[in-house]
Amino acid sequence: MGRKQAVEDVSFEIARGETLCIVGETASGKSLTALSILDLHSPGVSASGAVVLDGRTLLGLSDRTLADVRGRDVSMVFQEAVPALNPVQTVEAQLIEAIRSHRSLTRNEARGEALTLLTSVGIHEPERRLVAYPHQLSGGMAQRVMIAMALSAKPSLLIADEPTTALDVTVQAQILNLLRDLRTQHNLALLMISHDMGVVAEMADRVAVMYRGRIVEMGPVEQIFDAPAHPYTQRLLAARQQARRTPVRGTSGAPLIEGKGLSRRYPNPRRWLFEARSETVAVDCVDITIGQSEIVGLIGESGSGKSTIGRLLLGLEAPDAGSVTIDGQPMPRPGEPRWQALRQRFQVIFQDPHSALDPRCRILEQVKEPLDIFEIGAAADRPARAAAALDQVGLDASVHRRFPGALSGGQKQRVVIARALVLQPRFLVCDEPVSALDVSVGAQIIDLLARLQRETDMSLLIVSHDLSLVRTLVDRVIVVKAGRIVEEGETTALFAAPRHPYSRLLIASAPITHPRDRRRERLTAV
Amino acid sequence: MGRFIVLRTLRGLLTVWGLLTLVFVVLRLSGDPLEALLGDDAPPEMVDYYTVLYGFDQPLWRQYLQYFWGLFQGDWGQSFRDGRDALEVVLERVPATLQLGFAAFVFSLLVGIPLGIVAALYRNTALDRFAMGFAVLGFALPNFFIGIILILFFSMTVRWLPSSGTGTWAHLILPVVTLGTAGAGSIARFARSSMLEVMNRPYMRTAQAKGLRRPRRIMWHAVPNAAIPIVTLLGFRLGDMIAGSVVVEAVFAWPGVGRLLVNAVTARELAVVQAVIVIVTITMVTANLLVDLAYAWLDPRQREGRNERKR
């Protein structure tokens, strides 16, 4: 097997107290570049060139010698913090280990230091968190622990590889604030890897844009945003600032779906034989209406119950209380004749296109399958119909005979959309349709959804935590928090003047589009 | 946790009951126990006498109820041969089997786990291939074959070790190696894949980024995580040690439960076979319960929300 060159001729430098952001899309080589600094690659990846820290060459040092540099001079935090922590050890054990591997402290002193560190990264009740295991922490909390661990030996360079990508917007804003404060406090050099121009606008002093393993452009953040020289940088920026789609109409006509007083609870597992069974309320007394050919956005953070609402409206789950009506008729039950018709006309698109397709089934076959199930048209015509649906989402005949593995993430999501479209749905639920995709690819998918909605006149429910997506696509926004609707309204109006404090927080936390909008102390930690 | 143990114990009892019922029916339908006991040419009066004595004249369901009623009162039935209590006959053989099974289990752990870890750490090197070659041989070769080869070499050719019997530690070596090799092989393969999987986890990269040296990363971060799936396998292996002893005890004339079972089945010693089944099943169920407890101890995520589902 030949070796693949993933990163080529990449050079940059970074000073104390400075933030350099490397920005680029999936597989652009930005993470590999960051990992090269400490030689943290998986086996089989090798780096050449030079890494110099305060005059000392790092690349090529033995693992033993590098071990002294890692964590002490240069530390790193990763994209997903919970899996980056050892699941069988407490926070305390992992923090103390990090502290004691570089400083000669007793266990007790190290424990005291761990408490100080946790406090400094904004963790309340640090005593309680010390004895916690990683799975008991939220994503944001775990990332704070990771940051505390990274700072334990007072490094001069902190590398943060997509530190907030896996987090909710409000938590992202807090973590970014924290990183900025710590950088100033410790006079850190901060190297941030990101795919999100919003995060870059928020954080960077200088920006390096990576594309296909090379740095195609580098410069001060304002220059990159105001006068991007490279076409790829221009594309990245354009993806963030899409034209606002003009709403086709107001909420005209009869409602397609109406949910009244919807509630859904899940029982928690009992820990003891006679313990009373507690419940998690996922959806709590929600009234929701979706009009004919209306695009509604459902926004909220993870665990807010927004996906459950989507499933209730689709009839995939039955509510514990309340009812769903479709065209004024009650939601049919499985087995009733109307149930089959409903399954055909109500479709859903999932977040992760990689797991939503059968890896061992050819693309055309997968798109044709729903037609076979519902016995639509003559069997001989079905491949043509499937091909037409693929054509509609911008995929030509070259993909028909391929397997999903040969397609990019954006292409796969198009296939998923085509598979839903082939049944000519009246109602399409898109559950986080672009969050697994790169920004510029996501932008294309959004354009596609908007165009398809115009062409087919279906109703769309966009479930998302991504405010910029919701803002550009939907007619009406519904904000959910802890299973309840806290605010709803026409998109432009709601974004311009959010009434509920939570909507305000969400909107304030959304990444900015230009570095000049940096919010200094606009947010207080929640 | 309390609820968990109670549930598992109840489920274990259910397993014992189901298995006993199966064995009870199969043994009685597959042949006449008195024929095996008395021979073909026994006089009819004698056959009648024993038929009534052991209750074979009763309908099957009544025999079944009587047997279980007896069990509840501590009466496990009698051995046909010498009229001794069946449980007593079995229990006197248990120590020998436990000795063999436990020693073989420890042997397979001591060989299998280090072998698997080393193979994972030196992946795709000669060391890895050697270790995995050994593992494949270990579980591909049948017990009796390994046993006979070992006897041929160590007892016949070089005459270092006894080929059968019991008494000294030297008697233990060949049966233990024979019984433990298959276990060591599958444990090694499992330990290897478990280690490889863990080595690629994000927290291993964190450990490296923290500045920990390789030995510490492996012993403190990789091994404890890799141990979790291995423990599951150990439960099955522990059971296999007892079940596998049937063959090994026959090859090495080891006076344990396994050999007793073989003899008892041939002789249609109904009560003895049933008692052996109860004992073996209880061992299996207990082993699995212990594994689940060890699981909870090793993995903090298991301690709470056992069936927690993600949404």
C-alpha cells in the first residue's frame, strides 16, 4: 500500500498570548497538523519537518523525552471531552495523575491543586465533581475538566482541537469565554482548530485557512474576514452568510398537523428493588401546529425534547397525554388502514447520513425500496422514479450503482433526502439535517431543502440546535426548553426581538459572523 | 444492586429447574435404567421388585413430582449400585474437579491475558503472529488430542510426569495444561482485540497528551478498560472448565465429577446424573453472577442505570 500525503508544507508560528485559529473542513489536515506538534498520531502516521518550542526542537524526540513536554509545556484538549476521559477513573484520579506527572507534589497537595484548577475553569461544587466519573458529567462540564487537566502544569501552548463542536451553543459560548480568559490570565499561546467561521470570528487573532492539506491563506482575523484572498476562504465565509429566504406565505390555510397538550415521559431505571420509579419528562404539555406547506423550526439544546416532539408528530411514538390530529382526524394507530398511508406521506431525515443508509445496498436500490414497500407504480417503472428523485436532489446516474461508502457525507444526505422524497411526502421532519456535515456542504443541503419545499409544497419541520440554519430556512420558529415551548413566532420577528430570556440567551450565544461583533463580557456564565 | 442479585438468583433457580426437568424426562425416555443395572437376563421377579422399589411403575408425572418433593426435603435419590445418597456420591468427587478446573482456569488466565496484551502491543510483528498462532492451535485442537500428545511425550518418552491418577502436584500438571490450553487460546485472542480497541480510544490519546509514559498508559489506562469485556468471557470459560473436565478426567483418569458423570450416564444412574446436573448448573449460574458483579465493580457506568436507554 502506498502512503498518502495528508498534510504538505504547512508552516506557522504562534506567540505567547496569541490565538491562532486553523480553519478548514473535514479531512483538510487541520487536526493532523495539531497532533503533529506533540507527535500524538495513531501508529502508521508519520510527520516530517520541524516543530520548535522556545528554541527546542520537538519533532523526532523519543516518546520518553516528549512525555516531559506533553502536558507540561504543550497541552491539548479534544473535540469530544467525555470520551477523551478514562471512563473507569474518577475526575480526581485523572486530574491528580496529570498534576503529579509533571510536578512533585504529594497526593494531598495535588488534590488541593485539583480543586483550585476546577474552580478556575468555572466548575461549581468542585468537591462533588472530583469524585464523579466521566459519564456523570455533561459535555460542557467534561470539557472544563479537560481544560483544567490541560492547564495543570502551566503550559505555554494550549492546543484546542474543535473544543466546542460537540457542545450546545450556550455551552459553547461559555467555553469560548473561558478559553479567552485563561489565555489572558496565563499568557498562553492558544492554537485553535475549528471548522466553524463563527468560532474563528469569536476567538482568533490570526487565522490560517487549510484546504486539502495546505495552508492556502494566513493573516490577521479582520483581513481574512474583510478581504479573503483565496476562493476557498471566500466560499467558507459565504456559507455562513446566506441570503435570507423570503417566507412564501404566512400560516395560511388549514393546519396539517395539530398536537394538543402533548406529553411524553420516560421511566428511569430503578436502582433498588423497592425504589419508586422516577420519570424523565421529555415533552411536557406541548401545543404545536404545522400548517400546509409551512416550514417550522424547532430549536433547543440537547435533551430539550425537540426530537421527541418530532417523533410524536410523525406518530412514531405515542404521547402519554394529549393528542395529534392530521387534517382534523386523529392520528391512526398501527394496523389501521390510514396508518400505512400516513407512513408513506410522513417522512423523516436523520442527523447522521452515514448510519441512515444500508452500507451493503446500492444507492438506487435504497431509493427504490420505499416504492416497493408501498407498491407504488409498476415494478418496472420504479427504478426510473428513484432515479428521478436522485436527480431532483442533484445526484446523477454515476451514483446509482455505488454503495454508500463511496459517497461523501453531503452526497449521502442527498440520498437520504431522495429516499424520503420518492414517496412524495406531505410532511418531512428533518432532525438536525446538517449538523454532521461540513459548513459549505450543509449550506448546499439547506438550499436544496428550500428549493424542494417550493417545488413540492410539503410541510417541513426542521429540528435543530443551529440558529443560523433555522434563521435562513424557516417561516416560524418554536423555542423549546426542558420539554416545554417557551416562545414561538415568525422567524424575523423572533430573532429581532426575542421575548423569553432563554430565547435571548440562545440567540446571544450563537457564533458571530464577523470579528468586529465580538461580545466582550456580553454573556455571563450560566 | 440488591434487586439485581435477587433477580439473577431467581433466574438461576429457574435455569436449574428447567434443566433438571429436561434431564429427568430424557433419561427416563431414552432407555430402561433397570436393564442397565440388572442386565438382560435378570429374573422377572427381581425386575418387578426393583421397579416397585424405585417407583418406575408410577406414571412419569408422579415420579417427577415425587422427585421434586424429595429434593425439597433434601432427598436427592439413591445410587442404584450401592444405595448411597446421590448427593453424597457427587459431593465426594467435587473437590477433585474443583481443584483441576480452578487450576486450569488460573493457568489459562496467566497464559492468555499476558499473551493477548503482548500481541496487541506488538501488533503485526513476529511476536504477535507467534502468540496468535499458539492461540489458534490452543483452541483448535481438541482436549483429548492435546492430552494424548502430552501423555505420549511427557509420560512415555521423557517420563517426567505421571499419565494418570492423583495425589501429588505432578499429577496435576498434564490435566491442567490440557484443560487450560483452549481457555488460554481464546482468552489471548479476546484480550488482544480488546486491547487493540482500547488503544485507539480517545482517552488513550489524552493520557499521552498529559505526558504519561507508555508503561503507565498501558497499565493504568488501557488494561483496566480492556479488562471489562475480558471478564465476560471469563464467565463462560469458568463454566467450560467444569464441562471440559468430562473429557480430560476420562483421559487422565482423574477421579472427579466429570468421570462420575460419564459413568453414571452409561449406567443410567438417574439420581446421580441429576445431582451432577444440579451441581454443574449451580456452578455455572454462580460463575455468571460473579462475572456480572465483577463487571459492575470494574465499570462505573454499569453501577447505575443498568438499562438506561439513550434518547
